[in-house]
Amino acid sequence: MRFMVIIKASADSEAGVMPSTELLTAMGAYNEELVNAGVMLGGDGLHPSSKGARVTIAPDGAATVVDGPFAETKELVAGFWIWQLDSLDEAVAWAKRIPCDATGSEPGHVEIRQIFSPEDFGAELTPELRAQEDELREKIEGQ
């Protein structure tokens, strides 16, 4: 199973405050553990929402764009990983070990969500749609 592990934003991350050298060192060691264990497929930190945009697409297809920053920091994402594991319990166990900035004033929040696999879609994913999906994944891997 693949999981997206979402690191929630904080007031500091939204203000563009960079992590300390100590936290970056701890995070590098943690990422190395993930890679060596065959868990980590990808991951990155994100710039604050002030450097982003939000696009809302109406049912009629009309799009509205709002530039950041966005309110409700607790709902924003500061970074993510993609992990390959056998269960949600394993993902939770790894997440409990994520290095945290002990000097910060806020607790760290992590959300773990399972990523859909083709089998999850059942009969609605026809053989033609599955072939299209497989072809797109091959192109992505080849880039």
C-alpha cells in the first residue's frame, strides 16, 4: 500500500521560517532510515502558501484563482512523503518517529492517507482506462 504522509503547516512554516540546522540534520537521518528500509518513494517540503495560488473550479467549468496566503494555517500543508508499507499501522509507527522542532511553540501535526490503487476502483476502471493509466505511469517513470 502507498500512503501520503502530510505534514501540516504551522505559523512558522507559513511565515517562511526555515528549520534549524539541528532539525534538518535529524530529518536527513530520518529520511535516510526511510530510504534504507525501502519505505520512502518520495517527499518534499513546500513553500508557504503566500507563494502559492488556489484554483476553484465550478461545476460549469469556470475557474477562479485566489493568490495566497491562505487563512486557517492548521489546514495547510508544509510538506509530504509518499511511503510504501503493508498497513496503516506501519505508517503510524513510522510517523511517530518523525523529528519535531522541540523549540517551536506548536505541536507538529501529521496526516496519513492511503493512496488509491487501480484495484480500488473496481469495475468502473475498465480495461481501456487501466491501459491508459498504465501508459501514463510508464511515461512519468521515464521522465
